[in-house]
Amino acid sequence: MRKKVLSMLLASAMTLSLAACGSQGGEQAAESAPANADAPAAQTETTQADTATEPAVASELTDGKFADTRHITVEVYDRGNDGGSDPTNNVYTDYIKKGMLEKHNVEVEFVAVPRWTEVDEINNLLAGGTAPDVCVTYSYPTIKTYADMGGVLDLRPYIDDYKDELPNLWTWLGESNLYWDSDPENGQTWAVEAKLANMNRILTFVRKDWLDKLGLAEPTTKQEFHDMLVAFKDNASELLGADADKMVPYSVSYDVGWRAGTLIESFIDPAISDKEFYVNGFDDRKLTQNGTKEAVKLLNQWYNEGLMWNDFAIYGSGDTTEDDMMKAGYVGAFTHNWDYPFRNGEDSIQANLKRLVGEDAKYVAIDPFEDKNGTHNKFLAGPIDRKIFFPATNDEPLASMLYLDFISDPETIQFLQLGEEGVTCNKLDDGGYEIVAATGDAIQNSGMNIDYTITCNGLHLTSDDLTEKTLAHSYAGIDVEDVIKANEIAKTDTRVGINVKTGDIEAEGGVGDTLSAKRDQIYDQAMSASVDAFESVWDEGVADYLGSGGQAIIDERTQKWEATYGDAENIR
């Protein structure tokens, strides 16, 4: 009955909010919330009172197990991979189900949610009262919107009261990630932050065989990078023969703010204050940071010189056109996640490139975008990743917390990331593991199975030594030296973000989708505008963005920073 009542209340509230929702996407995007849908105060109080679930008593468990079998549902992304395994039924889901039943007497059922429209889908499931007991999203504003309507459980009592029952979760995430989103005044915790085992973000890759063929060195500056792109374009016939017209010197795809991240960051002052970075840091695509406009202006120049993928804005999230061009050998350079060309075993960009073009064809990581100090500034968000939350319809919060503890066990993470020895991995002489291309139900649909290790993103085995020895061998069929080089560059000149404890920013509620859509449109239109039109396209777009809620967020962040930290510009 509780689920039905809550479903009706949320669905009613969402009717008012969805009209203002926009589209968004992008790998590891800071997905946005729906438009403002706060329920009336009286209704919110009633909803929260009716739906609140008091923490169960520890006596429910005997040696960590329930006396009677419990049942929970868990969200898992469906990435729609061609030839992938069923995300709800494979070797890894079987391992989790068996382990949870044996250890805690909890049955686990997986619910597939499309990866590239996950925020929209979670919105619909929450509004309908049918969301899985354990939900995961990249969008904290989405969680906060429903929390304000009484649709999300406060996790703080379960985190605190059952600490002794959750040793793996506490050891892995610790207070930092468990309390990252806690309200500094009342302690309410609507979500816990998964941990980035490896904070590597994005890199630029270039065709090493093209450099060699043209006698070019790997570029180390923007000017050298530009000159290289011109050389690719001017020598398209030599590099691609009959396919010269398919040449794409440089690609960043439709999600410019993410995909051109290292270029954008090279225009930001490396000494930017914590305050300035925080005030403009509500959007991880850095639209309002000082320096971003100049970075996009440079991309606009390159675009108008014919050095960029001309049709980049046409293809949205989940589309494979760009990957297919890379695999076919038409793209000279691109910027993407630090290990992107190495992922997916036999279907990786690197593996396809070698099969279709030749053994010498491959992408290697480079670091060409220097900042004003001559270094290569890279901003990292900090050790946080996806946000895990329980909808208020969750009748088994303790069982759900035990699930998070189970998947945070180092032994569990290691199996989910490596699989079975002799089937998906082989042990090497130095004690590390190499990954073997999987088939059938053993195929991992996401790199290092992050769709199941939802509290952990990145290789994290049972010891640091084993992790380091294995990392370079963790991409089937990829040259070890290429992985090592990419890993080293990704860790060069980094600046790790900090947790600014100013509490929730009310202005962020309900405007996330709208702002994300406007942000992507600004990037796309400004990059592809004529050179003469760039200034007006950018300025008008940003003015509209600020007027649609962006400025209110900046103002509130400024006010709350000053209320919390006074005149301090830096707090690290």
C-alpha cells in the first residue's frame, strides 16, 4: 500500500516537472535532474511520514544472515553492446546471487536500465513507484529532487547504526565517500558516493602509424598538435588512399564539454582558487569557468579549417558512428576516456584497427595541451563517481546495505573484475593477471565490470601490488606499453577536487536537465559556427544559460561558500 500511495504522489508531482526536462548524455556525464517539482509542504511532510522506514534492529541478523529469506532488486545498466552478455543473467550476476544468498540469505534480482537514457528511466521508475531497491545514477540532482518529495530514503541511520555489519563498505568507502553528500546541518544522506579506484579521466590519442609515415614527432603543444592535424588533412590521400574523403583529422564527438576536457582545462589558470572552481563547478563540463570560452574558440577555428569531424553534433549518446570511423582507420586523433581505445577485447578500437588496417596501426596517448605554466593541467573530480541511493519504496534497506557491503568485499570485486582464472584471465609469473578475451555469458559489458562493482570504478584487487601488476595487462590484446604510457600521462599534472561542505544548493534543484541541454547546445553551436559568428553565438548562449538558472546557482554557491568559509579563497 505504501508503494502505491507514494507512486501516486510522485507521479502527480512529476507531471508538473517533466515538461521542462531536456536531453543530456555522455559517458560518465554529470547527468541532470528534472525541472523543479517540489511537492507542497504539507504533502511532503505526509509523504515522508508515511514512507519513512526505521532502521531494522541488528538482532534480525544471526552471523550476518536473515532467518527468513529476503528479496531485493538492483539496478544494472544495459549498454546494448553488440554481442554482449545479458546484463541481468550472466556469470557475474550468478556469482553475486549465489554469494548474497549464502552469506546473507538475500535473493537478488537485477533490473536492466538503459545506460544512455538512465536519468530519464530512473525518473520514470521513481515517479511510478517501481524503481529498484538499489539504484545508481551519475545525477545527484535527480536524487535530491525526489528526496525533497519524500521519494528517497535517508541512508544515514543505516550507515551509522549498522557499521559493524558493513565492514567492507566502511573499509572501502570510508567516511569521506559515505558522508560526501551528507547535509552538514542535519546529517541527512540521500546517497553514498562510489569510489574511483583510479581517478584517470580523459586523454588525447593519435595514430602512431600516421605519425611514423609522415615523419612527425608526437605533439607536445597546441601549436604542434594543430600542425599535425593540418599534415593529416593535407596528406589524406597518402594516409587513406581511395578513402581520403573520409579523413577526420580530430574528433571530439557531440559531447564537447567532456570530450575536449583536457583542452578546456589547459585554458584554466592552474592556480585557480578553490572558491572560484567550486562556484562554477556545478557543471563538470566547465561551461562557466574562466578560460572555457577561449578553448572553444580554438576548436571553432580548427573546425572552420576542416580539421574536425564535420558532423559531430548529429550523433548523440549510444551512437556508434564515431567508434566505427576510428575502427575503420579514418580518424587521426581523438580525445576520450583514458583507456577508451583499449576497451572491449576483440571489439576494441585498437583490435579492429589492427585487423582492418594492419599490425602497425594503433592509437597512442599523447599530452599536447599545455597550460600557461607549460604543464598539462588536468582537473580531477576527486575520489567520487556514481551515486547510490534507495528509493522510499525500498522495504529491505538493511538487506540492500548488506548488498553494498558484499560488492565492496575485495574478493568480490576481484572476481567481478577478473572473472575465472583460465577462462577470462591468466596468472602471470610476477603474480599479476592478464585478461583473456571472454565469450558468451562471461563477457563484461563494461570496462572492469563497473556496472556490477557499483561502489568501485577502476581496477581494485585484493592488494595494491596485485592491482599495479595487473593494470597494464587488463586489456586483452593490447600492448602493455601503450597502457602504461596512457596511465602515466593521465596521472601527470593533476589537481584533485575537494569536498566543499556547504550543504545542498537549492537553486540546483529541478533545473539540471534544462541546463545540461542548453550547455550541450552552446558547445555544439559555438564550435560549428562561422568564425565571425562565434562571439555572438557563445555570448548569447551563455546569457540564456545563466538566465535559465545558471546564475542563481552561481550566486547561491557564492553565498554559501562565504557563509561557511568566510573570506577564504582556498581550504585545502
